[in-house]
Amino acid sequence: MTEQHALTALLDLQAVDSELHGIMVKAKSLQESEHVKSLLARRAQAIEAAKQLDAQGKEAASGVDTAEAKVRDIQAKIDRDTERLNHGGTAKDLMGIQHEIDTLTKQRGEAEDAQYQAMEHAEAVAADREQKLPLLRAADAQAKEAVAQRDQDLAALKERHQELTAQRPGLVSAVNDEALVKRYDSLRNARGGGRIAVAKFERDTCGACGTHMSPGDAETIANTPAGSIPTCIECSALLVR
């Protein structure tokens, strides 16, 4: 295989490697998405808020039950004393029973006031819950939707990555020059990887970094002797004329 054919095959390999690198960058960006993290944080807050609303609702309902039970207990005592009063007795006993009924009646009024307040509180808690739940459900739905979209995008990237990875050995073989591939890989993986290691040289411009050569440098590249591969003076990419 001629040098030109090897470099042309290397361009095909570079196209695949560039796409593979782009896929990895996109995947990392998706995995570290601040948007998704923000929505998940909101969802966690919404779940906690919903739990608090449920707890407040149960507490308010329990308060109503307690207040109602107290009213019923006092009323039962009034009914019992009223029955005793109706059965008659000494004047002193009847006065004592009536005093107890009056005291219980006052306590019942206070208990009924407390019951009313408990019911009002329970209604306010229920209204607050009904107002906030749609917002909390929306936060939950938005987070789930974002995660589902992220996972779908990651799955598509993974599938494409597998396709390209399967193509790479054939492209390496097509270069048919182990030393050239090693040189290419060394350039591509330098400085953290993902560099364009081979590109076309057209209109006196490096296709890797976009550097426009001076007339002298362009002439030097154009007159590179056979068996040597010209490189960019800025990024060191192998240049295909």
C-alpha cells in the first residue's frame, strides 16, 4: 500500500475516533448534567414535602378525633348526671349534681370550641395539601421524564459507540502500517486525548487546527520528500496533501 493510501485510510480511522471521542464527551455531559441533578434534587425535596404534608394531615385528623372524643366523654358524664338528677334525691345531693352538670356543661363548651378549632386546622391542612400536591407531582414527573430522556440518550450513544468500536479494527488493518498507526495513536492521545492527529492540508490550511500556513511553510509542506509525512507547525497533526 502506498503512503498516500495509508494516510487516506488513516483519515477514515480518525473520523471514527473523533466520533468515539465525541460520544464519550456527550455521555459524560449527560451523566453529569446539572439540569438533571437539579430536577432530581427538586424531586427529593418534593417527596420530603409530600411526606410532611401527609404527616401534618394525620396529626390534624388525630387532633380532631381527640377533640371529638373529649366532647363525647364530657357529654356522657352530663347524660349520666342528668339521669341521676332525674331520679331525685336530697336537696343537697341534687344541688351537688346540678353543680357538677353546670361545670361539665362549661367544659363541654370549651371542648366544643377546641373541636371546632381542630376541625378548622384539619381543613386548612387539607386545603394546603391539595394546593401543593400538584406542584409536588409535577416536580416528580419532570425529574422522571428528564432521567428517562437521559437514559435513552445514553443508550443510543452506547449503541453507536459499540458500532464504531466494532469498525475500528478493520480500519486499523486498512492502514496496513503498524508504525504509522502507533504514531497516529500517540498524537491522538497526547494532552488528555481526543486530538485530531491526521487531517487534510488544503488551501494552505491545516484541517486539524485551522492554522493557515505562510507561503514558505506551505511550500515546505508541499515539497515534503516521498517517504516523509508533513506535519502541522502548530498542532503536529499528520497532513494529507
